Amino acid sequence: MNTLEQMPAIEYEAAIEQFIEEAAQWDGSLPIGTFFEAWTGVASRQLALEIQAQVKGDQLVLSASPDSPLLVYDNYIWLDDGRKVVIRLVTPAEAVM
């Protein structure tokens, strides 16, 4: 799919015409499924995400509920953007403040 800058003039004009036609037919209503999907997305960002932690020997073991959007394994938490959070257990002498 081309961006607007890459699109030939004829395709661009056809896309604008199609948009105008569809916009003229829209009655302003929003399908209920779309509304609740958007609402769920907004509401879920405001909720706290819970992770449980256990110390097993000298290891920190994290877990999240199966329906959690977080991917958690041992002491790793993967974020939606691909980054990984690593939590290490340290002694008070090793702690960085």
C-alpha cells in the first residue's frame, strides 16, 4: 500500500472520492462492538497490572494471571513494545540508590 506521497494522482483522487461518498452516507452512529472494544482498550490502560513474586532460594520468581496482558517468566517481564524488564535480587550492600 502506498502512502499519500507515493500514490499516483489518479489513485489519490479515487481514494478521496471514495472517502467523500462514504462520509456522506455515515449517519454518525458507532457500531456497539466498536464502542465496547474502544472502551475496553481505554479502561484497561487505567487498571493496575498485578504481578506476584516469590523468593525461591536465591531466585526471584515472578508470575502473572493467565488473563494478564503481561508476559512474565522467572524474573523477566516483557513489555508491549518489546522491551524486557529484569528484576534482580541484591543484598543491601549491592543496592544502587
